[in-house]
Amino acid sequence: MRARIAPEFIFDMSMNEHTLKFFGEELNQLKAEVARMGGLAEAQVADAIAAVSERDVALAESVVGRDRRLDLLQHDIERKSIRLIALRQPVAQDLRRTVGAMKMASILERTGDYAKNIAKRALVISEGEPITPLTRAIERMGKLVAARLKDALDSYTSAELDQAMNVWQNDEEVDEHYNSLFRELLTYMISDPRMINSCAHMLFVAKNLERIGDYATNIAEIVHYEVTGEEIMGDRPKWGGAAREDAADPDLEA
Amino acid sequence: MPLVRASPESPPEPTPSAFAVRSQGASAIVVGAVAAGAVLILVTLGKADAAAGLLTAAVLVAVGAVLNLRALYRGAARQATPTDAVASPAPTDPGDVQTYVSALELAPNPILVVSAEEADDLAGRRIAFANASARELLRVAREGALLVAAMRNPNVLEAIDESLFGGIDRVVTYEAGGPQNRFWRVRTNPLPGTPARPRLALVIMEDETDIRINERMRADFLANASHELRTPLASLTGFIETLRGHAKDDETARDRFLAIMGRQAERMARLIEDLMSLSRIELSEHIRPSGICDLTVAVADVADALAPQLAAKGVTFEFGLPAKGAAWVAGDRDQLIQVVQNLLDNAIKYSPVGGAVKVDVDIDLTLDAAAVFRPDARRLSAPDGGRMSLQTPTWSADVRYAILRVADVGPGLARETLPRLTERFYRVEGQKSGERSGTGLGLAIVKHIVNRHRGGFLVESAPGQGAVFCVYFPMTQSPGGSQPGPKNDRNTPLTEPSVREEIKLS
């Protein structure tokens, strides 16, 4: 599914030389700050997953502590974007890039919140008995989500449309992992009630990871809009077809 | 290791000014050359620690020389070099300096020179130079990219900042993530600035993946091996005790027990073999394979070797293969054979007696096309059926894939088991893989080999409707260097006659 390039975009290309040199620099600055914030969010997610799988209390605490930096960065990027819109009144792709930066900042801040939440639950989970098969499954799902986030952010920094579309189309895998993990957790809880506390927390960890995967998809949508000026139309392809609705899908928000 | 051309274009005629200054720069150049040479040798020998210090020193000199060289090119030659840059008053011999650029280019470690403006100007931090290895790893241009476009890790960025603005040497480690996960040790050092670029820092990355994977795998191997070998071992010990005790003189029982013991010993041997093979693959997973292999030929070879098993079970293969020489993929032949072997083996194992296994190869697919290759609506719409990717390669433009599709008519798999198929020792509940029971490592091995080859792995199945496994690998030029066989443009059928045959062995 390749997106059509909007006429507006072609118009842009000829306008690329900004009349004000500063303006281009400010836009670059904004993009760089979003990329840095993305790197921070990525690290938070990776560390949160490691805290769960390795039962690392110190790491979990440092993830919780570092979340504030993401909040500050978000405010900073929003302030700069608003200032840029107010003073320079950007149009066409410049406007999309500015608005895109604001959207990215809020998505990354929320991603960081989920990572913080996972880290908090890691603290509780590490107090209980280790359940290695489950933490391994969480780790696998986490790696998958982290890789998607990485691809999405790579497509943002490089403005690669094809790469963004690839991220956008392949979110099925994360959902499948989530559903599989959900069933497995239920089985554990039924068979041994002492596990319920840890398992319930892992359930939320899995849910948080799934949400982070969705955010990666949203980032891909922002990249698409920023580059082409068009929103992605249509539903994402679902391989599962009818099976998806029939299955005991625990994701009620979907 | 590819040789870098010493001078990309014919060197400019040395002008009088260049001659005049040559002697001044010469001594610095010699030091740089010696140090850079020593580093290359040390690094290639793998003595990373010893090399690190020297490397830094050499790069400092070489980088200085690079920057000076560019100034000279600009001043002395009419047109600037393509990568033009810094004005610096100390010119040197362009020929020598070109050697240092090559030396830096050739260094196996990714090396970056980062320049910066003010501390709060993020967009001012740019890559002043990236060597070949860094360009490949970080997918950036040789010069001019934003630093954050190449590197987002907060710890590394912080270390670079400390070198740029604090003049401090730092060493940090980071994990790159992605399918072929790699671990890096990153050294950052302040560099003396030039008038045009007052703040410079050097970033050298060392690959630590081998060490980290080794550590983790030793632990994994022990855990897996001890756990999985315990069962057959317990059974062996049990029978030995029985044979020593009351079954000592019972001839029929003895024969029967020995047969079982033989099977258990075989199983242990297979397990160990698979575990070792998995370890080997995992160790080289981040290293791209170098050979090439014709997928059609690999399939035909494996099918021939499996003839006895086919005959024993009355199973037939139905082939849909392109002509020989059409499906060249970049890969390690032995490992690709192992993938084909494991998939066909599984298909035979789970096929009912007299069943047919469909084996198809198709070529020239894009990543998108490979991911949705020949879906079966019947399986996808079944109440508990589905299709999912077990391994997806990182997206990259212009790569075309050759796909192998193996479809059996066995009992099939429920949707919720699909994501777990490549786990080690995962067994679908209530399913017996027949007499020659597997080790539970076959699909894990497939997944790791596919990942090493930057390929993909799909499964599609529904209970009672059989299972389909697809693997796809990046295609490459045929060894002759000519067109890799007939072009298949997704919409048009193969122009060359494809080999369609059916082997009946029962």
C-alpha cells in the first residue's frame, strides 16, 4: 500500500529554501529534540522490560525516577512548537512538521508513562515467586514492541515513508502475543491461586506493552502525514479475518 | 575487507603553496600513519583493549590530518573536494592525508567525529565524519547528518555531550535493539577543535555482542540441556536397574528394554546435536552470511534425502518450483538446507498416511508481497485459525525475496499456539509428533537461521485444516553475475516453464 504524494508536497519541494534561515534551523532543532525524547522513551521501555524479566529492583526504581525528564521535554517541545507557529506562521510541510513534533511529544510522554507503570509493577512482581516461563513471554513481547518503537522512530528521523508504512501494517504480531499471553496468564491463575497477585500485574504489563505497540503505529501515521500531507486511509490489514472477532479477544477497547 | 580507493579523483596538481608547507606537516603525518597502521593491525587481531588507547591517539592525529587536508584541497585545488569542510591554516600533503582517510575508512569499528555549536543547540550537533562501518551501521551520510538521526540512546548522547562540552573521556555501553540485537561499547573523547569547528568529539564503537551472547548462552544451554536431558536419562537409568535386577534372565524383556534404551539414547544424541547447532547459530546471528545458494536446488536435495521417510509413511510431495538458477538467495548453504530440512521433516511428521505435502518456491517478491503470500481463506476464516509472522525482517528498500511455502494436511494448530511455536521445547498440548519424536528445537532453529539471513518466517493454520509454514530470504545475483533467472513481476506469471512435478514414492 503505497501512499500517493499530495500535490501540496510537490509544491513544498520548490519552497524548501526557507526565506528565513532561522526558520529552517528552528524546525531542525524541534526535530532533534523530538528524536532525543524518542531515544529517552525507547530506553525507558527497554529498561522497564529488563526490570521485569531480570527482577531488577534498582533498574525499576531508576525508570520511575527518570520519567520526569520526559514530562519536562514534552512541555519544552510544546512550548517551542507553539512559539514557532505564533512567530513564523508556517504553512504546508513546515506546519505539518511543527504540529507533528507536538503530537510526537505527547505520544512519547505517554509511552514513558506506560514504561513507568511497567517498572512500578516490576517492583511488585519481583517480590513474588519467580515465574520464569511468564517473564520470558513478557520479555519476548517486550522485545517485539521495542523493535517496533525503534522502527517507528527511525522512520521519523529519516522521514522514510516506506518504513513508516511497514510499521503501520505489521501490528498484528504484537496483538497475537498479547492474546497468547493473556490465555497463558489465565491458565496460571486458575491452576495456582498464589500466583494471582504476580499474574494480575503481569497482565497489566502485557496490556501496557500492547498500548506502546499501538503508539508505534500512531508515530507511523504522523510520519505519513508529515511527509505526504495525507492521512492514512482505510483499516490496517488483519490477517485473522473473521477469526479475530470470534476469538475470546480480551482487548475490549479495540 | 573491501579496499578503499586511495584517491577518489585524480589528485590536484600540487601548487607552490602546497610544496612550501609540505615539510611542516610531514612529521605529524608520519606519526599519524604509524599509529593508524598499528591500530588497524591490533584491531584486526582482536586485541580491542590494547588497541583502544592507541586507536584514540591515532584517530586524533588522523582526524586532524583529514581536516587539514580538506582545507588544502580547497585552497590549492580549484574546486573543493566533494566533502568539503573546515578551513584550517596548517595544510599537509594531500596524498598522505588521503591515506589516513582510507585508514579511518577501513577501520572495522564504527567511528564518528561529532561537531557541536552551543550546548543547548541540539540541531547544532552534527556528524563531521562517519567512516564506512559507521555509515553502514547507523545509516547516515559521511558528513552533515544530525547526530540524533544516527544515535538516540540517552546515555550515549550524554557521554558525547560530556566530551564535547566538558572535555571528558567516557565509556558507555548500549544495546541497539531490533531483530539482530547488538551490544556496543562506546568510547567518546574530546578532539582539539578547529577555527571553523571549535567543538569536536570522537566516538568509537566496539562490538561486544559476542561476549554478551556467550555469557547468556552458557547459562541458557546449561539450563536447557540439564532440564531436557533429565527425562531420557531417568528412563535409561530405570531400565538399567531393571536389567540388573529381576529382568536379568528374561530374554524377551531384555530385547524390548534394549530397543527402548536405544531409542532414548538416540533422542539424547539428537537433543544434544540440536542444542549445539542452535548455540552455533545464535553465536553468529548478528553476522550476515556470506555465501549464496539456489533455493530450488536446496529443496530438491533435501527432498531426495527424505525419500526413505516419505516411502515409509506413504506421503507424497507436490512441487511448484521455479527453474534452477532462478531463486538465488544470499545465505549459508548448510543453514538453508537445515531450514528446508526442518520444515519438510515436520510436514512429513504431521501428515496423515498417504497425505500430500505441497512445496512451493516463488521469487522476486517485495516484503509486503511475501508477508501476504498465498493466504488460504478457508484457514483464515476458520473459527480458531489464523496467520501470523514468527519473524519479520527489518524493512529495507529494494530487497526482493524468494519464498518457500510448505503446506501439510495434518491436524493443524490453534491460533493461540502460533506465537509460541518458535519457543524452545514448546509442545502443542495433546499433539504427538509420532514415533520419531522431535526435540522441540526444530522451529527455534529455523527462526534463528531466518533471522541471521535477514529473512522472514510465517505460519498459517487452523485446527483440522493443516498448517502452512513460509520462509523467505533476500534474493541475490546469480553466481554468473547475470540476471537472476526469469523476472516474475508479481502480477505476471512466470515466463519460463517452471518445474512442476510430483514424486510418488509409496
